[in-house]
Amino acid sequence: MTDAIVNDAIVRLSDIRLSLRSAAGPVDILRGVSLTVDHGRHVAIVGPSGSGKSSLLAIIGGLERPSAGTVAIEGQDLSALDEDRLARFRGLHVGIVFQSFHLVPTMTAAENVALPLELAGRNDAGQRAAEALDRVGLAGRTGHLPAELSGGEQQRVALARALIARPRLLLADEPTGNLDSHTGDTIADLLFEAADDAGATLVLVTHNPDLAARCHNTIAIEDGRIAGAPA
């Protein structure tokens, strides 16, 4: 059995299901989601809180394993990879920006950004981190800890970290959700510009209709399914 699936889309999901255990029994988070995303597209995933948007993004990024169904990224069937190989694949092909930044508090901005390349054994991680921070306007803040940065600056660091390996797929989970409107607009501009400059595909989860309107396509999730899809 080959690890790869012949695939001209960067993302291909087939009948994705996710069930989680609870004291009351299994909870169905995703209930048969199938979709494809072509290279270079900007796609927004929208829907009410609790509909499964962030879980779907986590499955696309290989952070969560589905209970059933197939996930293929860049033609690679993620179910064929063990955890170590999945982490290496994700580090090379997927950049992820979270709402809550997820920076290491004891590391400087430059160290946070360099971390993915250092884990991959790259000897140019420091130089690449400085370049990435410069691209997001933080050349003068490389030595600052996260606690010494504003929310907008922390999100810029998180964006630089997501971009440092030049991934073909960029995922963002409510990237402006913890920011004021002006700062959020700035981060959104950087996000779309970075995706376009890198020729990367962008898939983002958002409650912001203006942010969703900037994307080529919008996918609405309701009760664990794509809205309008057959049950």
C-alpha cells in the first residue's frame, strides 16, 4: 500500500468523522465532511460556535486524527504516517496560526520563530527567523519575550513562525479573534499578503464576515457538516 494518494488538490478530505468520548457517551463533532481545496486558494470556514470549525482545521493540519475518513495533504495520506513522520511532514508543509498565539513564554520572539527549523535540524534557523520577523515588521523586537509584546506583536511573531519553513499550506484559527479591530485588520493584511507572496494556500476559521469576504471561497459548517451537504 502506498503512502500517497494521486491528488491535484492541496487538501482533500473524504467523509471525515470525529467522535469524542464524554461522561454521557460519544459526542459527534464532525459528521461526514468532504471537501477539496485547490492550490493557491483562500478559503474561509465559518459557522456558529461549537459547529466543528476548529476541529476541522486541526484535522487538516494533522493536529487531530479523525475517527473515520481520509485526509490527504499535498497528495499524502496522513493516516499512513506515524506521529514522528506526521510531525516532520507538518513542519515542512503546513504553517499554523492560532487565536491564542501559542508562543513559548520563556523564549524570545526570534527563538519562537526559529523553533520549527531548529527542531528540523536546520543550521540557518536564526538567520531565517530574523528575516521572517523583518517581513512582519518586528525587526526591532527579536530579543523580546512574549510578555513584553502587545497582542498584535505576538500574533505577528506567530505568523512569522508559521511562515518560516515556507509551507505550501497556511492554516489560521480565528487569527484576529483576540485583537482589536485596527490591529486585526493589520494582521489580516499581513496574513493574505504572506500567503500570496509565498504562493501558499490559506484556510482560515473566522467569525468575522469581512475577513471571510476576502477569501475566494467560504465553507459554512453547521452541526458538524458542511451546510447544504446531504446527511
